[in-house]
Amino acid sequence: MAHIRLFNHYIHKPYLLLAIVEFAVLVFAVYAGALVSTGWNISLSTFGLGGGWSRAMVFAITMLAFTLSMGVYPSWLREGQIGMVAKTVVSYCLLGAGFLL
């Protein structure tokens, strides 16, 4: 498997791609949530670069950090799929949501 050296650590390319895709999905989730909560009315105040972009970045970085801290991305899988789902739920729902409230 190919590696990329980042901050003196070797990272597998598929995991880096997964992190980039997950980051994009999390940023999109903030904008989708704002769109739904405003009743599908698009305005510049909702999607402006001032407030919306920084909130989306903080949300995505926080969720990725808690997912990484729970160990969802190891190169081996000891617990199986159920363990991975449990770690993801705990990192997103309990840690991430609790931190962002």
C-alpha cells in the first residue's frame, strides 16, 4: 500500500483519501442542515463566508478529531464492523455533539 509522509508520519493513501472525503461530507452536512432549517430559503447570510464557512470548518475538524481519537481508522480491525459502528456513534454523538453544544 502506498504511503505519504506527513509531519514525519507515514499515512496510507486510502486513509488520507477517506479523511478528505469525510471532511467534505461533514462540511456539506452543515450547509445542508442550514438549508433545511431555514425552510429551503437560500440567503447570503446563511451561506456567507463569514459565519457559515467558519462554523462548517470547526464542525468538520472537531468531528474528525474525535473520530480519530476513538481509533476508528486503524489499519487493522479487531472488533469487527459492530465495534467500528459503536466507536463512530460514540465519537459523533456523544463526544462531538457534547463538545459542540
